[in-house]
Amino acid sequence: MLNVTKPCRIIGTGMHVPTAVASDTIEAKHGLPVGWSLEHSGVDTRHWITTETVAELGSRAAQNALDDAGVSLTDVDVMITAGGTSDQHIPSQAALTLALMKGGDQARCQAFHVDTTCLSFITAFRLASDMLQDGEIRRVLVVASEVASVGIGPANWETMTLFGDGAAAVVLEASASEKAGVVKHSHRLYTEGVRAAEIPGGCVAKWVEDYAFAPELHHFQMDGRELLRLTLKHLPSFISNFFEDTGTLWNEVSWTVPHQASKTGLGVIPKIAKVKPDQVVNILETYGNCISASIPMALHHLMTTRGLQQGESVLFIGTSAGYSIGALLYQHG
Amino acid sequence: MLNVTKPCRIIGTGMHVPTAVASDTIEAKHGLPVGWSLEHSGVDTRHWITTETVAELGSRAAQNALDDAGVSLTDVDVMITAGGTSDQHIPSQAALTLALMKGGDQARCQAFHVDTTCLSFITAFRLASDMLQDGEIRRVLVVASEVASVGIGPANWETMTLFGDGAAAVVLEASASEKAGVVKHSHRLYTEGVRAAEIPGGCVAKWVEDYAFAPELHHFQMDGRELLRLTLKHLPSFISNFFEDTGTLWNEVSWTVPHQASKTGLGVIPKIAKVKPDQVVNILETYGNCISASIPMALHHLMTTRGLQQGESVLFIGTSAGYSIGALLYQHG
């Protein structure tokens, strides 16, 4: 058993995705060779919205997580929406998602939005675990919902075939027992990579009144080679620092639930971690990279296929635009 | 002395604003009667960017706060950017602001962005105070930076003359003494008001590729009458719940630092609170409503004009798009 620093417990998970889009449909539409998507981005199916919003995906995933936990929205003290995409500039995504939930108008929770792009769920989980220590907060609903598809275009086949839309949510509860909870969280921002993954336009810096839509401004730009360089440069020391005072090592962790960043990114993990591939949850092929929703979607997949036993540990880990690395080690109990 | 639930201490504040724009300049340009802005929105001068960004304003305010605290960026464990506006969709504003700071590339802090629109600073302060309880986090830099001016237009004279751009930052430090820190924080979202203040376009729900710039989509829309109705309906019970278990009353608080929402909004406070007007910090006339930056700008004004004495208490309070009400009671020591 590991030393839990912030007792809390996952009591429910849920997810929701829009319509599935098969790779061969995309390949046919854009004249890509058959099988290109699976070979290069590692994705066979992703899900893309037609008319849905971030709030719609998120509110349905949140309801599924509440149902799984057997609690209702009025049992929730804090709702945290997490993500790099949102429906409107104002109000916050937290307000928009809560407003769509059944009983949202009767909710008595506080609600806020947290953004560290792909690491938003990990950051929100950490903040939730902090809040659950204060004795007043009993339950926190964390909702990661992302619509990536509107901001991708055919100029970059890799991003177009890689990204999917989806949402997943987790209900966390305060725990009197120190058997369950957060063992450690770390997040580090390396500003040398601030331009390695971005949507440059659409907000204050290139406001839409002055800069009309242009693919190079409003479609996601990703320098995959630079992101890999940053990961290979910084991940090893991040990991050794992370595990230093935890009393464990990555290859002793029960389950690794990584961000589903890319085929290359996921492929690196078993090598660095020296963990068995079947201890690394991989849903890339069927869902693609859903930004911050990928990690809780992979957690939900783990929960519904294998379940999480008392005493098992889960390492949530990923990289994000920023450039950032984040990890959170959780022990179930 | 009040009962502090989360010990921590404000050790520095700083602010930064772009060029001042006088009301008579706006009135002349748009054919408004001379004196209209001061009479109707309560604003004589606000500050609007020319080429600056949210990150530029924020990074300068943050450096000023670090200088005031006598610490450097490497002494900071967590940077939280707070606000309803940001420079780009991706990466998060936290990455963009840190990247512009002197020594940002050497920072060892984690960094994330929090959004509850106008209440973002209060939410970030609360999260900072939670994080400062864990023994590992020593210092948190909270940076609220907002550029409102790009999203306002002449179709609504009140919003156009009311809003300003600006940034302010606070350095919070862990405290062994229980004399200083957060006494209480509350935040409540009332989804009935989700459409009362919004920018409907620009993000996923009305993506710029499908919805080109239009004032009704990309300029801030505010139903002032509805916001006042929501405030009069919900604020009294929010306040009585807030003070119930604090051992104090609003009129016993040393200083009220409210969101500089509007002339009407600020005018309501002394009546509801039964506090003397000179205990309510009011900088509306010289800065306008700077969204989430208004509260820390008002705090900085208090710090530099009167200072905060040991044992004095400050109530940060405001309303925001959402519709939300938030309050945080802090005791200095």
C-alpha cells in the first residue's frame, strides 16, 4: 500500500461520445490511401459531432458518472469542467455544461472551468483532491469534454485523422480512510514549447473582428517532431523526480492511464516505464485523441472492462500544449 | 479575530494597465452626449489595449507582484491565471502568460488557467488557499488579466463605455500562523441566468469557420436589467448563508473589495451590506469594469493607498456571467 497524501475516492465514472466516423470514410473523402489513418495516426474510428456542443457531450457524460456513482446532482458540492475547448468565450464552460444538466437549475454546487489543454483532467483531479480535504466539500464532479473536430482541417492529415470528440466524467468523494486517494501529483510547464501545439487565432491575440477564418489561424497546428523531442528531453527526469518520494516505481503501478496523444506517444510509454503493454490502457484506435477527455475515457474503459480493485494504483500521465508534462498517482480503496 | 480555515498570507500585489482612454474621446467619436459615460456607466477613464495581449498585461502585473513580495519566479510553486478572456484557444492562458515572463523558461512551477468570468480571481484565490495547505506548495502566484475591449461594440453604449482592460496579480504564501488566511469562500451558480451575459460566438458552438464575425455573435451581450433582478433575488440569501458560521457580519468586515461590475451594482452594496461607503473600495471611475482583474486591481489600490493591517479582514465579492455569485473572506496577519 502506498502513502496517500490526499484521501479521496473515485465513486463513479461515465462517458459520452457523438457519432462514430470510420477512417475509411475520411480516407475516401480526402483521397488518402486506404489504411493511412490506422498506420500513421493509430486511429481506426473516432467520434465527431454533427450539431452537438461541448456542453451537450459533457452534461451527458456527467449524468452517466452520477448514475454510476448512485448520487444526484444535488449531492455534488463542486463541479469542475476541464478542457482545452469550450462552446463560448463567455460564460465559462462550467456554467454552460451545468445549465444543460437535468436539475442544473436546482444545483447547489459551485462550478468552475480549468484549462491545461490535454492535461486539464489531471489538473482538475488534483484540485478536487485538495478541495476534498477541507471537511466541507463531500463530492466533486469532474467533467472533461472536448470538441476537437471543428478546429482541424485537411492541411494536416495527421491531426485530421488523429483527433476525436468525446467527454468523460468522474465523481470523487471525500474519504476518512487513508487507503484511497492521491499519492502524488506533479505538473510542469516548459515554455520553450509554447508554440509546438496551438490554435493561434480566435481569441484576443487575433480577434475574429480583425482576423477572419483562415486554416493557419483557426485549425490546430502541431509540430509532432518537436513535441516528441520535448518529451524525450524532459519526460525521463520528470518521471524520476515524480517517483522519488512515492515509495514505488512506475513498473510497480497497477495501471497506467495515459493521455491518448498519438501512436508514437503511446508507444514510448512501455519503453520508458518498463511496464507490460497490457497494464497501459490504450483506446486510441477506437476513439482517437480527445484532448483532455482521453484520460477519463480511458479510465472509464478500465473501470467497465477490468474494474479497479482495492489497493490497486493508477498513474494518470500525459503531455499537453504549453508544453507541459503532468502526472497523478491514485490508489483505489 | 476571525477563525481562519485555510492559513495563508498575501505577501505582494501588482497591477498593469494599457493606455488610458478618456470618456470624452469615446463620446466624441460615437456622438454620445458629453458626460454620458460617467453618468450612465460611472466611468470617466478606462484603459484599452492597442497591440498588447492578455499575456503581456498579465506577465507585467505578475512581475510587479513578485517584486512587491520580494520573491522571484523560481520561488513560485504554482501559477494560476484567472479570467474570462484569453489570447488563443490553445495552449492555455497560463502557458502563454508564463512564456512572456522574465525567467519563464526557467520556472519550475505548475501552471493552469481558471475561468468563472468575473469571479475567476476569487475562485483562483480559493484554489490557491487549498493548495497551500498541503505542505509542499509554499507560494502561489495568481494572475488575473483581461482584455475586454476587443469584444465590445458601439451597438451597446453601456458596455462600450463600462469595460476596460487590465491585469493584477497577488502572491500568496503558506502560513504557519492561523491569524492570516481564508475564513470562508462560497460560490454558487444559478443557471437560470446562463444567457444574461455572454459572447455567444467564437468557440465550438458557433465556430468561426461557419460563423464569420458579427457584432451580435462576437460582441459582449449583457442584459443589465436581468442581471440586477438576479442579484436582488439571490444576493440577500447568499450573503446570510455566507456569514452564518463566520462569527462576523458584513458590516464588521474591515474592507469590502467588490467586483467593479457597474455603477448600479456598486451602488447596491452599501445598502445591502450596511457598511460605510468608504470601507468599500471603488475604482470604477478610473478603470471601468475589467472583468476578473477588477477585484485584484481594487485590492492593489487598497494595498498601495491604505495598506492592510494585521487582523483586518477583506471581503472579496462579486457576480459574474453564469450567473454566479462568489465571495471570499480573508483575514490579514
